[in-house]
Amino acid sequence: MNEALRKFKAQLAGKFSTYDASVRQTADATFFMARNQSAKRLIVMGKKGVCALFEGEKIGTIDQLDVLACPLNDHNCGRLMELLVSLKPSICDKKLSFGFGDRIGVATAAHAQIVNKDEVFPVFAQQSVREITRTERSWREVLHSAVWGVFESGYDGAFGADADHVKKIEDLESAAHVGYTMFTIDPSDHVKDPTKIDRRELVNFFQEHPKRREIASKYIGKSFTVLDEKLSFDEDSFAEIFTTYISAIEHVESCYKALRAVRSRGFDLEVSIDETSLPTTPLAHIFFVQELRRRGVDFQTLALRFPGEWQKGIDYIGDTDQFSKELEKHVAIVKMLSGYKLSLHSGSDKFSVYPVLAEKTERTVHVKTAGTSYLEAIRTVAKFAPDLYREIHKFALSRFEQDRASYHVTTNLSRVPNVDEVSDSNLSDLLDQPDVRQVIHITYGSVLTAKESGKTLFKDRIMKVLFEHEDEHYNFLKSHLGKHLKLLGA
């Protein structure tokens, strides 16, 4: 045991319990995490000059060093990151990377405990604009909650911070200023779906685009061989792909230039075209990559729209053999064009396709999860606060039709049991049923921000349960997310 930690325990036994793995040292101070009955605290044992950097209460002196108990606030997190540079997010340095979304802000310590830093690059701070809006959080809050989790766990490897599914330049800039290292641009609003737009409008757009002829000359008549299949751009295929994706490509280019202007250090860029109704064809994949590169956009990962249903919180719905065949083609294109890797979004609980994904990509892939960690938090509530879970369950049902508007799901509410007829001991098992999972998953924002008379209806009580049953909550997370990593071969 670290000597400073041993002395702290000897002197302040009974007041705090410590997270022994969290101990980190500099020349002038020792830092670690501890908790009392009501909250977690950063403990700083150091010289006066170091202690003066932090906001906190002096609780003693050990070996002529001041001992401070400090709240886990933004100021103290920023100071800690300045002194311990390993707590700052960085860019990806592994072939396999995995995104751990955390909508509540208390899951990262458990996430970090299951990561093998030699095999996988974890993105511990990952949140989309939609999630931040619905949970009423901020880029800084998401990042700092992840950093506190990394610190608590003792994880000392590299990790990333992803501003996910960003559509507006101002949101990219805000995340960049806070310190994010990965940016996922979502240009789906600029994709023109030929199945949803009048054909005359598409024809007019194509004919009137000022760069149509210039770009057409670079593709029409060109052929590519993918897995012994010859793929060619003729006039019709080019016109459809150009019309569908060119505005999205132009938007990505604008976003990239804006990011370069505010983020002087390197960053990871992901481009996402998965949130469309159109599965990405091999020719569309080639066109998208070639056009981004021609415009000087340096990206590291590309999220395509694969065939099948990639619904939130449940396993893949579709033909896994078809997925495997399509994935093979896209992996071949990645190898042919080189310099980036594929990304799988809505990766939560897609257990049936993980082995295929790992095999076909040779574990060179990025996978994102988000709501599945929130579900494990609610599972903890169901296990240890059944009455609170029943309240959340009923409220979620009342909000489901409104909240599902921005998600594609096929939830059947008739299959959701009457929660009042389920015994306390079986409540947590409801979180294994696909329809219940989606009801709880999609209504997270409504549940976490619901208020009455100025006070939260659920969030504070949820956080209290998770704090009081932290070991059990962490075990649920480690078991569930560990299954994801195991099936990916990590």
C-alpha cells in the first residue's frame, strides 16, 4: 500500500473510505479518491503551494503535509488534469477502439476496470448533442465526469473524448475548446434520400449543381475491383450517388475547416452516414471517401449504414450472413483506399454480429455504445429500490410515444408487462426484455430531467441508489460491457 495512503487511513479511519487504486503522485503531492457517507472527495496531501491550487477543506496534517478534502467540481478537475497529464484525453493509438457512453456520469470507473489498455483504445467521454440536450448536461460536465472515473479506477492508459453526432459547427467548436480529442460529424440532414424526395427536385439539384461536371469527369467511366467484383461509375449510378451525398460531403468539409481553425493540436475525426434509411453501397463508400480526401479532409473513422436494423438497446435484427457479405466488401474498400477504419454505431448489445465484425475487420474497427450503460444503472435501481423503479417505468411509458420520434424502433408496448404485477425480486429481469429495454433506453432524457416544484423527480434518487450500491452497480456494468469487449476479442 502507498505509504501516504496508509497514514491517511490510520489517522482518519472511520471518516472516509478510500479508493486504493486511485493513488497518484507528483514530486510535491499525493492524490487519491475517497468517500464519506454522502459524497466522494478528492484527497490532496501536499505542500501548501500545491494545496493552494485546489478548492477544499483542510482536514488534517500528515508528515507536515496539508491534507485537503476537495469536491469533485470543474475547478479541481482542471487543476488535477494540469498536474497529472495522463488524465487528459488523447487521440487514438490502437486499431481497436471502443466508445463508452455514460448518460449519468458515474459509469466510467467501472468501464475503465475492464479495459486492457494494450488491446483496445477506450473513449470514456462520449456523448452526442442529442444526449447532452436531453440530459441538460454540458461538454465540460461529460468530460470531467469521465476524468473523475478514470482517476478513481487507477487506469493509466490513453483514452479519448468524443463529441458525438455533431451537426453544427458551433457545437464542434464548443467541444474543441473544452478539450475533446475526437469529433464525430453527422451530416445526415444533408443526405438527400431519393426514396423520400420528389424525383424532379433531385434532377434539378443535380443539373444545377455548379461542380457537377467537374466532379463527374473524375468518376464516370472509372472502375474498381472489390473482392473480384468490378464496380463502375456510369452516368446513372454517378448521378444518384452525387445527388444523395454531395451536400453531406460539403458540410463535412466546412466542419473540418472550422475544427482545424480552433483545434491546433491533432484530433480524431469520424464521419457518420449511418443515421439514414439508405444502406451504404460500395460505390457510395468509394465516392464519399475519395471526395473527402480530394477536399483535404483528414478523417480516421467512417460510420456507414449497414443493412438490417440497428435499433437502440437490443441485438441486431436482420440477416447476419448478408451483413457479413456486405461488411466484407466495405472492409475490402477500406484496405484498397487505406488510412481509416470503419465505425459501428448503435453498437450496444449487438452481440450476434460482434464475432463477425471482429473477424472481418481483423479487429481494426471502432464501436460505439451509449444507452446500454444507462440501462445497467436502472437495473441497479430495480434491484435495490423497486418502488422507485416502478415510478420510473410508468413515467417512461407515459413519455415513450413522444420521445421515440427521433429514434427508429419497432417497440411493441403490448409486450411490456404491467409493472405492478411483477414481484420485487423479478423487476431487474425486465431489463432483459427487448421492448422494456427500448422504453427505458429512449426515455432517459425525460426521466433524468423530470422536475416537480423545482426538484428532480427521479435523478437525485437514482444517483443516491447508485452511490449506496456502487459495488453492485459497477459489477452490472463490468459484466455487461465486458461481454461486448469479449465478443470483440478484447
